[in-house]
Amino acid sequence: MKSIFTLVLLIAFQMTLNAQHTNVWKDGKLTFITKTKVDSEGDENETDYDAGNDTVGINMEIINYQDQLEKYLNDIKFSSSQGCSDMRLELKKVGTSFLNNHESFYSVCYDKEYKETIINAVIHRDDIKKVYDIALYCYDITLEEGLEVLKSITFLEE
């Protein structure tokens, strides 16, 4: 009987370690997965989403194509790395694409003051003529875990 109880506790503990939460940005029509729920505290609307917790923070903005410079739209690698300098952060690494079904790219930035890694990502949605500009703050997660959050992005109207 003790071994069954121990086994049940072990399984419950393992499930807690691997727990994931699907977060929804209704106006942005997308979801993303984090280990724990992020709280947006009402900081979301049709074009902006800000949320976070003790381990991760995320800021997303939707930009219409007509509001962007041509270079930003034509060179997604440039636009992801440009985000680092726009936020006055050090560019540590120019990444690669992270979504299979949309044009996407990320760059890794570093905030020297707060000693934090930030992933700046861009997703072009040619089907709806919009750009998703994303800053993912890795407070207490690794770069690899942050990239998993980006890879989990799913659009609701596909």
C-alpha cells in the first residue's frame, strides 16, 4: 500500500514539474505556452499585450504593414536585431526562424543594467498584412526555455 501511495505522489510531483499553461491574447488572436500563467492585469488591447510573472515577461505589439518602413518588412532578420538597439540593449546573437507556418525571426538581446536576456522576435503575417513585434524577457528561464515559448505561438484563425 505504501508503494502505491508513493507512486501516486511521485506521478503527481512529476506532473507538477511538467505543468504548462496556455495563455491567450484574444485581441491578438494567438496563444502561447508558459510553465506558469502570465498575468496581463488588463494590459492588453487590439494592438498591445503586456504580461508576466516572476519567471517570464512578454510584450507583443501588432503593427500594420502600411505603418512600417520597407526595409523592416523586406528584411525580417534586420527587423528582429533592430529591436535590440531600439530598446538600447546589447545584441548578443542573431537567431533564426522559429515558426514553420509564418515568416519569423528572433535575436537575443542582453540588458547589462538588469543582467537579463531578452529575446526580440518578429512574425510577419502576410495573410492579414500585419507584423507581430515581440519582446520576451527571460527573468528566471533559460534562453532555450524562452525559445520554446516563442515556438509555441499559435494563431487562432488559421
